[in-house]
Amino acid sequence: MVKSLENIRKRKRTGGRIKHTRGRRSDEKDTFSVDTLLGDHSVRIKSSRGGNIKVSLVTDNSVNVIDKSTNTIKKISINRVLKNPSNRDYERRGVITRGAILDTELGKVRVLSRPGQTGIIDGILINE
């Protein structure tokens, strides 16, 4: 899956082709999105523009839970994904994204971080 670049692949107003002077840079190559699932801890590292790196979480089985009542943070294992309001298909497949509701040992947890972008799952305990 390769992303087309507007400034490279253009045509003249008359319909003639423009000969591009360079190819794609490595940060301009598009890849499939990383869908975080339940499983043993696994990350994917991708280099980005400016020499930076992006860590994407592929699979994980624990979440850092913030409990506002006791003001503590604990690392808790995830049982399953209950709900994912961002996409119904993600809910069926058990994909963890920001806003997903997880079932843990302490109860329901809502994900606050972006696992596909940051490489970690942070959540807050939901009191119902």
C-alpha cells in the first residue's frame, strides 16, 4: 500500500505529464495501521521524519490503571475488550484503541492513551 504524493505525481494544466525529480522518502511511504490486540507484549518500531522513532504496540495483556479514589496507579492484566466506540468492527475483533472499554481484575477501565502511536496502554477506572 503506497501513498501517492500530490507534489510528485501531478499533471500540467494542459494534461501533459510532469517529470518528477525525486522518488519517495522513507517517511513518505505509507503502511497499514497497527491494530493493538490482546496477547504477549510486542511492539513495532518505525523511523519517522527527523531521525525520530514511533513505537506502535502490536499486542499486550496489561494496562496501567489510574484509580482516582485512592490516587494510585497499578499494572493490571486485561481479560477482554468489552466495547470500542470508535469502530464496531474493532469491538468484534477486540482491537484496543483510545476510548475502548476493557474488562480487568479491578473492573471496567477506559483507555486514555493511543497504543498504536505511543506503545503503551494507560487507562482510568470507571466507577459504575
